[in-house]
Amino acid sequence: MNAKLLGLLLWVTASVLTACSASRPHGDPDMALIKAAERGQTDQIYRLLQDGADVNAKDKDGWTPYLAASTMGQLEAMRVLRAFGARTEAVVEVENAAHQYLSN
């Protein structure tokens, strides 16, 4: 993937994450995990996962903790999530969609 495409992909997904953040309920541990992943808060991620949050939870827009972390460049959060069994397919799907959009 070239740098221009990756930059556009990151900008678009970061914009979507920011817009969707306000709609996430704060009392839900799965949604708190997505927010912690987005912010790279690894201590919070560990705590939430140990307390039973779903590492592959999706918010109403289909965002997972791993997708949120990868979109924001939170590499350590990505490592933690993968260690707990996070699926990474959503990142590839977003990259493919961005590539297809830019090809048209």
C-alpha cells in the first residue's frame, strides 16, 4: 500500500472513529475497551479484558478494539489485543475498501 493511500485511509478512519465516539455508552465494558484501544491505554485494556470485556466486541458501526487501535497507530495496544486473541480481519477489510474506493 502506498503512503498516499495509507494516509487517506488513516484520516478517513480516524474521522469516523471521532464521529462515532460520542455514541458509545460509557458504562459498557466492551465499548470502554474500544475507547481504551483507540487511546492506547494498555493498562485499561488489560483491566477490561481481565474483567471479561470481549476482545472482539463490535460497536454499532462494526468497529472492534483492534481496528480502533490500528487506525490510531496504537501499536502496543494492538500487541496486547492480539495476545488476548483479537481478530485482525477488520483492518484488512477497511484497507481493501479504501483501495477499491481510490481505484474508481
